[in-house]
Amino acid sequence: MAQVPRLSRPFFESLQSKPERAVLLTGPRGVGKTTFLLQRAARGKLLYFSVDNPLLVSLSLFELGEAAFMAGYEGILVDEVHYARDWSQHLKALYDSFPRHSIWASDSSAIVLRKKMGDLSRRFVSARLPLLSLREFAILAGADPTLPTLDPLNLDHTKVNQLLSTLPIMKLNREWLAHGFRPIFLEGVNSYNEKILATIEKSIALDIPFLVPQLTENHLRLMSAVIGYLAKSSIPTLAVNSLCNEWGIGKEKLYSLLNAMEEAQLIRVVRKKKDHKLHSIGAKIFLQDPSVYGALQGDLGSVREALTVACFQEAKRTILAADDETICDFTVDNKVRIEIGGPSKKLKKADWVIRDNLDVASGKTIPLWTLGFMY
């Protein structure tokens, strides 16, 4: 077997040590799910295979697992599981038929897994591999793996001073925003933009068709155009009527495409607290991965807000668009009001103002980089 790349992500280390025999691993394309499975395979008598391999697509997942177990493997690690026909029923059957064997599966299409979890929720543990935090990026770049985490809304200034004294934080923060949200930067930063844009196109071409029936080439081009528009626009939203007219599609189809893009982890739709409408584009829409803005030479103001939303969501904290933007930009954990901007951004009526290009916190001001140390 070829040497497996080593990723020292804290997430990897914590999940590798878990005793669960059945796990469904999700996350955006390119965050390291395949590498994680390969690393796990190297730790025991486990068989890794990806069912998007043309040689395996037509084969029964149950029969593949059964053959592996009969050959003496203690477990299987199934990558891109949604390519297997009736995959949820087959995983369930393998789990029930081979109680002494482990079964781990991964996929990028969260909505596919969610739809099928009804059969598997009592058997399989679900885990999501997030985009790299600034803390994880620094660790992968060679920093001490015991770097502390921070709560930016309740900063431990001793930890902040420790980080500032031991790391070139502002330099790392710029590099992270430019090319650090997925570990593909380890393959070379000069090719990062090309690879990240190829990842987006692959997700549109290969993941979205599993989520939306009757897709046409026009729909695929529209979704690529939405990515480009959101990157360039200083106003992070979409004009539904204009898009429908320009691309010749109905509103219901457009909403289904945007929902699929959200579920495929291409965009983040930020809603207001009381927005529970079935068809909604929310209050603001951002690209899922903040580094894509740089790859497309996007709007700086949108980058800051996209980064803020990404950090809180990836840290599993609730962030909502403010009901009144004269007060603040967002609310966090349903109570804390935050405003986002550059080094001269005003507080307005928010509880905190989060400022870019700032290293040390003071008063009601929080440096933007601290959001990258939440996990």
C-alpha cells in the first residue's frame, strides 16, 4: 500500500480513538475524509474501498462487505458510500449480519445520508469532519499540536497573549484565509485555488444530481454562476425573480437548487430567527468555504462575514442574521449581538464588534482571528 499522508488534525485523533464499530463520516469534499479512512485502515486489519470506483459501482455493497469479512478483515471502510445502490439497506444488513465487525462509511452528500439515517440511526454514529480552523491550520503548518482553543465571546486573555507570543498569528491568519480551510494546501499553495475551484465544480456535477431530479446542463451552469455572483457581490443575497428570468427556470426549481447547494455544503444560508418558510433564501447567503472568495477575487466585506458565519457554524454554535441591521449584523447563541468589519468598524448597538486586522482585544472589540481558535 502507498504511504498515507499524515494529517495531525485534533478531530482525527479524537475520532480514531473512539470504540464505535459503526460510523457515518460526512463533510465537504477535500477536508480529509479519505485520508482519515486510509489512516484508520493502516491501524488494523481493515479494508478500505471507494464505491465510486467504476469496477465497484455495479457490485452489491453487502457482497463486497461479506467477501471482506470472509477473507479475514475485521472491518471495512467505505468511501463515497452514496454511489452504492441501496447503500443504507446494505449497511444495515452488514451491521446485523456481522456483529463482531466494524463498518465505517464516508460521504460528501449530507442530505443523502440524512434521508437514509432513519434505517441506520440506532446503529451508526454520525460524525462530521469540518473545514480546518485556524488552530488546525497552524498545527498542520508545524505549530504545537496542544495549541489552546478560545471562546471569542469570552476570551481568556492569558491564552491570547500566549498565542501572540509564540505564533505569527496575523501572518497565519492571512495564509489561512487565502488557502487554509482544506488540507489540500499541503500539496502546494500555488495550486490551491485551482484545486478548490475544481472541487466546487465536482460537487456541482457529481453531488447535486443525487439531490435534485431532472437536472439539465442549464441548471448546472446556473449553480456555477451563483457561486461566482456570491463571491463578487458586496450584498450577500440573490434576486430570485431576476435569476428565474435570466435562466428560464421556475421559482420552485431555483429554490430546490439552492437548497441542494446548501446541503451539498457549497453555500451557507443565514436566516433570521423567525424565518421558517419552506421556500426561503434567508437573509444572507455566503460561500461555504471562505477561501473561495480569494480564489475568485471576491468582495472583502463579504469575506469577513462569511468567515464569521463559517467559524461559528463549524464550531456548532447558532448564528442568525439580525432582525434589525441598525443594531448588529448577527446574533450568536440566540442572545449575543455581534457586528463585523474592518479595524475602524463601529459597535453600533451590538454587544461586541469583531474587527479584522487587529491582534489584541480591548473593551468590546474582538480580533477576527480569535474565531479561528474555537475548535
